Amino acid sequence: MAAKNLEKLTSIDAQLRLLAPGKVSEDDKLVEYDALLLDRFLDILQDLHGENIRETVQDCYELSAEYEGKHDPQKLEELGNVLTSLDPGDSIVITKSFSHMLNLANLAEEVQIAYRRRIKLKKGGFYIEETLKRLVGQLKKSPEEVFDALKNQTVDLVLTAHPTQSVRRSLLQKHARIRNCLTQLNAKDITPDDKQELDEALQREIQAAFRTDEIRRTPPTPQDEMRAGVSYFHETIWKGVPKFLRRVDTALKNIGINERVPYNAPLIQFSSWMGGDRDGNPRVTPEVTRDVCLLARMMAANLYFSQIEDLMFELSMWRCSDELRERANMLHSSTKRDAKHFIEFWKQVPSNEPYRVILGDVRDKLYNTRERSRQLLANGLSDISEDTAFTNVEQFLEPLELCYRSLCSCGDRSIADGSLLDFLRQVSTFGLSLVRLDIRQESDRHTDVIDAITKHLGIGSYREWSEERRQEWLLSELSGKRPLFGPDLPKTEEIADVLDTFHVIAELPLDNFGAYIISMATSPSDVLAVELLQRECRVKKPLRVVPLFEKLADLEAAPAALARLFSIDWYRNRINGKQEVMIGYSDSGKDAGRFSAACQLYKAQEELIKVAKQFGVKLTMFHGRGGTVGRGGGPTHLAILSQPPETIHGSLRVTVQGEVIEQSFGEEHLCFRTLQRFTAATLEHGMHPPVSPKPEWRALMDEMAVIATKEYRSIVFQEPRFVEYFRLATPELEYGRMNIGSRPSKRKPSGGIESLRAIPWIFAWTQTRFHLPVWLGFGAAFKYIIQKDIKNLHMLQEMYRQWPFFRVTIDLVEMVFAKGDPGIAALYDKLLVSEELHPFGERLRANYEETKGLLLQIAGHRDLLEGDPYLKQRLRLRHAYITTLNVCQAYTLKRIRDPDYHVKLRPHLSKEYMESSHKPAAELVKLNPTSEYAPGLEDTLILTMKGIAAGLQNTG
């Protein structure tokens, strides 16, 4: 018996080694890392739950691995039999184990990527250095031109709490510690004692993560989302920005520029939607917006405060300029008392340390700034007067700049360029508000408010007026001075909510806010209405108003709408030559399919830039990209370089959504890489724009887009039973139970596909590994074009080789095909879909295979991902885990939805540590006492969703 067990235990490692392609390169340690984490975990599982559970996990893994080898549906059925025979407690333990193993596989992958990157760094530069050298060396730009472009460019990263981050923060922190242990275990200079301690720590963290409930039991509030977002500033971004800017200085030195990037150059900026995005989220109230702003102010002051004493220690010099000495003497004579609540420098600083005197005053003000925000947040009022705190960033920068100038004038520039420069750069980047909050609201809600005003004034219903009449009235009011309404305006809750939001904007300091974004904007009056409401609510310095175009028809009409807006004299004077426009990727994809959306987004940007040029306006594009390909995601560098020429022009705004925040800023090296990527790609796009497509490429693409949209819509919107099929074949109806985000998954409670948010729409198809919204439409378009004329195939291949935009579009879909598996989708169909809909599912799967074949032909690849062996290897490692979770999910859905489906349960397997409580795994079932399903089913289902999301690494 013991021998058989031993053989079993080694089998999962052997399977791993069989599955994994050989080493991809010399520095490839992925399989080693993966096996190490897996061994540790399986030992822990056996200690906690006994040998039987461990064996079951291995049986499942082996069946999955066999399926992955031959794609024999019989294996899925065998796997289903094993999984459905488990009792509720065991079922939760097994699902949790696979979900956990996938998270560990992801961590092994991240450590491997970081390891490869370190090796690459030793050999030579990275992103920013390579880009600068290429621009100067190959593209013959002068170093001064490059420096000039860099100083004047801005990348604004907008963090949004989209409900796609399905991993809890408690787990993210444990994952980070597992990564650190794994990295240190593989360090060159590790002693046996270090190794032993790290091994213990690794075991401890893997166990702690496994013992943490993965499921959020309550939905997060917008304030929770904001706190989660801001935690990345604490962990990585705060220190990452000055470190990154130093690297830019070094890269500049290496091309012969002996200046540093000025500390006030806006190279990188951060904004946020958390607590400001009210589109379809009734939980974001004006009070939430106020809380979030004050919270961010308090955190910013706290971060500065924690650093200022270090700076005081450092600047102990006594030589200084006359200007600084005069200020120091003045401050010295006016402060007399000791400040006992400080740890360092609590007695009065002597006057022969002038820098410390000045920074001591900055410290006192920071302390007051922090406490004032804290009191306003807690009680709504504060007894600290504004004069003793910083109210704008200029007041904060002024004494720091004085110190900087003084050090430089006394020959101490190298000291000034140390921590003081880092501190100045942080103040320039984060200001007093940490991030700028964007406000987003639907255009209809503004129309309601104005309609209430015009009815109250007795001049008719604004809602029923034509666009011309609306504009005429709005402009006459904007040019006039009289207030439109008083406190007696009759308000519904919705109207009060919109007006109170404007009042919050008026009440809080201006540097808290970024843009006011109008979703579903279609006409100039939508923009003017917001301008008027800002004025009426006495917003001192109005926010810039940004229309958001996302549906296909809106994108097509956007250039004309913008031209109409720019032809209004009042508006042109107001914007001072600058305008921002947001384009949405996810709703356009849901509306017409990925191919047509991508083409339309490309064309709309070109047209919008043309319109702006015509009116002499500098246009900034704000890209609302999701994390997944279906919602416009994909690798940053490629995505930026494939944008149409002249559309970025040194200013780029991009959303960083949900789980992408963790992938971009979860660790120091990730944060450093993200900042480099965005900066380097934006610079390169501006100085060396991608090729413009040839006219014949354009014509071909337009023709294909029409076919693709038609095909996509004929299935998604016109097929009478499509919605029924979608709801049966995917876990869409159950998605809401995951408690990922604070926002409801539907815009309107009833309704079909149109009312469904883009995120659950993509999420549901991703779960079944079918990814329908990404590829549907491509196949029909390719087939039509190639059948029409075989020469078109050669043209498509030429487009793939020479046109970055087309290449990126195709490559991303190829990656999605590599993650997909129609065999798994067929299992869901077989179990969950009514028989008369089976042929429909088969038709879709045939379409999938045909599209995949055509795609490979155009890319000139024999196999999927032939050009990316690293990704191919990583996916092969993950697939066996994901398959088990897929099978488990399909059968669990069957048990939830079909009361007549009965399974025969095996005796209970899992042993618990505390044998005294006789029903150990029943403890797990008790975590969710209110479930309306049979015990354990809901948790099992949610765990499969989380596991698959982690495995495919693209939730929504």
C-alpha cells in the first residue's frame, strides 16, 4: 500500500514534467518553481485534510492532464463522476485546492518573468534606455529633440475599481510574500540556515493563503474600493515614481544629455474613478465622493509627513543663500514652544541649521493638513484653521524650491539632487490630493436636472426641445449672469443627487478633481449642460468636460458631434485650445464584436484628430481599455504603438482597471516596468509614428468590418433564442454572487443582452473557455474576403506583417484561441442546454474552429502561439488545473439548476485537524448559511469561477 501511495505522490510532478514543453531557454526555471510550490502545497493539504483528499486531487489532475493530451470527451465524463460523488465539504476542499494551485502557478510564473528580466537587465538596458538609444542611434533624432519631447509628454494612468479584481486583498498580500520567499530561495548567495528559514516561511504563507476564505461574503462599498486602490500607492507607486524618474535621468545621461528631467515635468500622473464613477452605480453618492477625496488628502499628507523627518536629518548643512537665511531667521524668531508630539526635532531647531528650520515649518503644516482632513472626514468640520495647513500645492512646493535653489547656489547641487529632488518629484506628481478624482455620470441624468429647471421656470420641457433650441437656451444662460434656480426647485432623489455632486465639487479644494466625464454623450448640448450646472453650483474653476463615445453608432457620429461643439464660439473660448475625448472599448465590443469595434475605434480616432486640427485644438485621447481582449485589453507597449499616427502626440490617458492594477503595480519591479513601458511607448509613438495604412488595406478592412458586424449581430441580437442559450450555457446568472464590485451587473434590472454590462458578458464566456465575443465575426469576414478573391489572402498576410494595428488585433485573438477550448464548452452544452438548442451550440463551435484556421493562415503560423513559446509553455502548465475547475463548474451548475439531477455521494474523505468536531468539512459549509441552494453548492461554484478567472488571468 505504502509503495503504491509513494508512486501516486510523485505522479503529479511527473505529469507536470510530461505536460510542460522542454525548457524554452537557458534561464527557464518555470517548471522547477511550479513543482516546488506544488509539492509544498500537497504536503500541507495532506497534513490538514488527510491522504484521501490528496489522492483525489491527484486523480483529478491526472484525468485533466490526459484530457489535455488527447482531448477525449470521455475523460471529462470520468472527471465529472469523481467530482460529483464528493460530499459538500469535500467538494469545497477540492475546488479550493485547484483554485489555490492555479494561484500558485501564477506566482511561479511571475517569479520566472522577474528572473528573466533581471538577467536581461544585466545584459543591457530596458525599455526606456533601449527606446532612447534606438531613437538617437537608428532613427537619427538628436538627443536634444528626444529630451524636449520627453519633458513635454504626459501619461495619465486612471485607476478604476471595475468589478474584475476577483482576488481579495487579504490574499494578494499573502501572494506577494510567497513570491518573495520563492525569489529569495533561488538567490545565489543563500546559506543553509537561510534556506531552512525561507522554506518554513514559504510553507507558512502557502498554508495561510489556503486557510483564508477566498470568497467575499459582502459586496465592497465604493470606499472599500478606493482604499484598495490607494493601498498600491503605499506599497509601490509612492516610492516607485522617484525611482523611475532617476532611471530616466540615467538613460538621458547615456545619450549625452547632462540635465535631469525637471521635477515639475508632468511625465507621469495618476487619477482615479473610485468613488467618482456614478454611471449605473447608485452606491456612489455625493457623500461617498466627499469621503474619498478627504481620505486621499489625509493619506497624501501622511505619506509626506512620514518622509519629512528623514529629509530634515539629511539637510544638516549650515551654508545657505541669503534668501533662505532671512526666511529661517524669521521663522526661528516666531516659534518658541516645544512640540512634544514629534519623535525627532521636537525642541526648537537651532538657527545655525537653517534648512532644518524651514523644513520644520513644512512639517508642522503637513501635520495640520493631515489632522484637518481627518477631522473633516470624521466630523464634517475642523478646529484647525486653513492658514496653518497647506491648501494648495504651490504653498507646499515654495519652501522646498527655496531649499533646492539655496543648495545649488552654495555648490551643493549633488546634495540637492538627492532625497530633496525625489521629494520635489513626489510633490509634483501626487500633489496634496494623491490622485485626481474623475467624475462620471450619464448624460440622461443631466437632461433630467435641466428639464426640472426649465419646467420650474415655466418655459417648457427641455427634454422635448430640439438640439438647436437646447443649445440656444444653454448658451444664452451661460452668457448671462442670473442664477437659474434657488432652494425651492422641486427635486426628485436623482436630481438632488446630481446637484449635490456639483456642490461637493464646489466645496472641496480644486486639486482633488480631474475631468467630468459624460457617458452616452451624443450632442453638444450634453457638454454645455454640464458647463451650465457647474456654473450654477458655483464651481470656482470648472472641471474639463469630457464626452465618452462607446457604442458603434456613437463612435461613427463622434467626429461630427465634436465639430459641432467646436463651432460654438463660447465653447472654443472656454476650452483654451485643449479638449479631451474618451473612447470606450468594452461597450463597442459588446455592441458589434471585437473586429468591428477595433476598426471603428481606429477610424474614429483618426477622424477626431482631423476635426481638432481643423479648429486648432490639441486633442487628448482617453482610452477606456478593459483588462481582457474582449474589452480592449492586451500588452501595453503593443497597444500604444498600434494606435493611429498623430493620435497620442505626447499626451495619453488610459484606464487601468480591476485586476490589471495588481498586474501593473502589485510589486516594485512591476510598478517600475509599467511606468517605463507607458513612457517609452508614448515617446516612441510620438517621435516615430507607426505606418499609415495603405488605401487598399483600409478598403479591405472596411469591407470586412461590415461583414463581421453583420455576422456578430445576426447571432447575438437577431437569433431569437440566443439569450436563452447564453443564459443556459454559461454561469452568467450566477455571476452576481461573486461580490466582486460595488456596482450592479446590469444597467437596468430587466432586459436582454443590451442591458447587460460588458464585464459580466465577457466574464461568462471566458468561464466556459469559449470566448465568443472576442472571435465572433472574424471568421465570416475573412472567409468572405478570401472567397471573393484569393489575392486578398496575400494582402491580409501583408497587412499582418507591415501594419502594427492589424497585427496586434490578430495576435490578441490568437492568444485568446490558445486559452480557449471548444471541448469544454461542449460539456456545458451537453449538461445544461436544452436538447433543441444543441445544434445551435454545435454551429457556434464549428464557426470557432473555422475562424481559428483562417486566423492561423493569415498570421502564417502552423500552431497557435508559435511566435511566443514562453506564453505557450505557461498556458500548457495551467490548462490541466483549469479543466478540473471547468468540469466541476459545469456539474455544479447542473445540480443547482436541475432538481431532478441526483448524484450518489461517496463517504466523507476529508480528515480535519480537530477530530473532536465530528463533521469537520461541514464547518466549511457553514460559512454560507443563507444559500438558497443545497449545502456547499454555491461556494463550490464561486470557487470555480474565481479559480478559472485566476487561471485565464483575464476576468472581465
